[in-house]
Amino acid sequence: MIRRWLPYPILSALLLVIWLLLNQSVAPAAILLGTLLGIALAKVFGRLRPPKARVRNPHLLGLLFARVMLDIFRSNLAVARIVLRRERGMHSGFVAIPLALTDSHGLAVLACIITSTPGTIWVNYDSTANVLLIHVLDLVDEQGWIDTIKQRYERPLLEVFQ
């Protein structure tokens, strides 16, 4: 009976917490509305019938998370330095990265990593050629970016999701 009303309890609770944080309130009305939204959106999510992710190495996922947080911090400093100095010699560009990763959950995590890191953005993914196209704000060494994405992010994601 409870599974029928609350198919994804963790998702519902997470949506409630996000709702309360966005509203900056723990008033009864905010809690009630957040609870109703959490239950309704989790039920809608359940109707989509998403495939379950098979995480083979959760410990490695935690290490990857720590690495990404450090990289985001360092990228914030680098982008701030570029913006504050208004460097004229800066050259932005696109980098095509051949991937071995094909798992949809792994690709989604990689998209989140690249897009949340300042100075880079996920532009396109060609699933037939398995090539990722990213844009880099300060492109100095194209091969360096390919090696970084493949070694720092793709390799751990391959171990976690494939």
C-alpha cells in the first residue's frame, strides 16, 4: 500500500528538502505543498520507468565525487583569474573526445561533471561515433583536455557503470 503512494521515498524526501530550501521556509504550508509535490513528482518519475543503474563500485564513485569537487574549485579560480585579468591572448575552442563509455547513466554523470566545471561545457554527443564535443574557455592544449577527460573522469566512470 505504501509503495503505491510513495514509489520512490528517497526521491520524494529529496524533492521536499529542495522545495523547503528554495522557499527558505519550514512553515506548515511550505511543508505540505513540498510533500505533495514530492509525492506527485515521484509518481510521475515512476511512470517513466527509468532503467536501473548498476553501480559496481560505489567507493570509486565517492572518490570521483571528491575529485570533481576539487576540480570545480580549481576551475572557479582559473576562470576568475581569466575574467579579472581580461586576458586578450586567450583562445577558446572545441575539443572532440572519443569515448569508450557507452552506459547512459555514466554519460549522464560525465555530462554533469563537464557542465558543472567552470570553463567547460558539454556541446554534443554523437552516439554513433561515440564522440563527445566540448567547448573550453581557455584552450591551450587540446590533447591535454582529451587526456584529462578520459583519465580523470571516463576511466573511473567505466569502472563504476560498465
